[in-house]
Amino acid sequence: MDNQEQEEKKDVPAADAAAEPVAADTEAESENTDVKPDQAEADAKSEQAEADAKPEQAGADAAEPEAAEEAQAEPDWKAMCARTMADFDNFRKRTARDREDLVKLAASDVLKDMLPTVDNLARALEEAKDKADDPFVAGVRLVYDGLVKALADHGATPLDSVGEPFDANFHDALAQLPSADVDEGVVMNEVKRGWLLHGRLLRAAQVVVSAGKPK
């Protein structure tokens, strides 16, 4: 019996020693258990803050395109009004100018039909230049001068071409002949006189152009 009691006594400290680490582990687990709820709560708050911030950011991002679209869609009424007034003023001026040109050139066909008569009278006076004192020639001169004045009153004026450089806009070249006295490209003779109506060509002059000195 004494030996058995001694052995039991020896086993007790060993059991106590083995129990101490278990108690220590329990305390550590208890400490860890106390810390984890605080960490979880902090993490939850952080996630909640991020979740709250995302809708605000999303709302700001969505508001920026809407503001840009509104700014782009808003017309500049002042600029549009200024452009419209400028366009209308240009249209008014252009219409007035076209109407004025129409009035000026309305009689162009009638005046052009009178030119052959003026040409014939001028040709007759040229042939009778040695008989200027003849009453008949004087009468023809009066008729010619009256027609020329009537044409001038309506804006038609004769175009002088002899001695002028050839211009295809006003001259119709019938021939090109060599000349020792007239430079090349200059009108040396006028077959039919040209006329202008308010500065515009009514009838082109029919001319003979110099080809320069003979070779």
C-alpha cells in the first residue's frame, strides 16, 4: 500500500503540470476571442464606409455627363440671332442689287436692235464726209446724233477699240494681219463698233488685230 500511494503522489504533479499549458492555451484563446470582435467591427465599418462612398461617386460620375450634355444642348441664342440678322441683311442687299441690275438691263434687247441702224448711219456719214455741207448729209447727221444720245440716256456708250490692246472680253477678232506701224496684238482696224451698257458688254467689237512687222 505504501508503494502504491507513493506512485499516486508522483503522478499528481505530472497531471498538474500537464494541465497548466491547457489553461494557458485557454487564456490565449480567450484573449484572441476578445480581440476578434473588435477587428470584425472595424472591418465592417470600413466596408460600410466604402459602400456609402460608391453611390456618391457613382452619382457624381453620372451627373458629370448629364451636365456636359445640358451645356452642349443649350443653344447660343445671341449668336444665332446675330447670324440670322447678318444673313437677312446680305439677302436684302443682294435682292436690291439684282433688282437694280434688272431695271438697268431690261432694255438691253431693244437697244441692241437699234445698233445696226446706228452702224448704217455711221457708215453713210463716213462715205459722205466730203459733203458735210449737203443738207441731206446734215439731216442724216442729226438723226445719227439723236440715236446716239438716246442710247446714252439709257446707259449705252460706244467702245473705242482702234489702237487698244486686243481683249477677248470686248473684241471679236476677224483677222490678224502684219503691220509695220502697229505693234503685235494691238487693234489696227474696226469693222463693227462695240457697245457697253452700264459698263457691261452689250455688243463686242469686230476688229482686225496686228500680227506685228512682216518677216
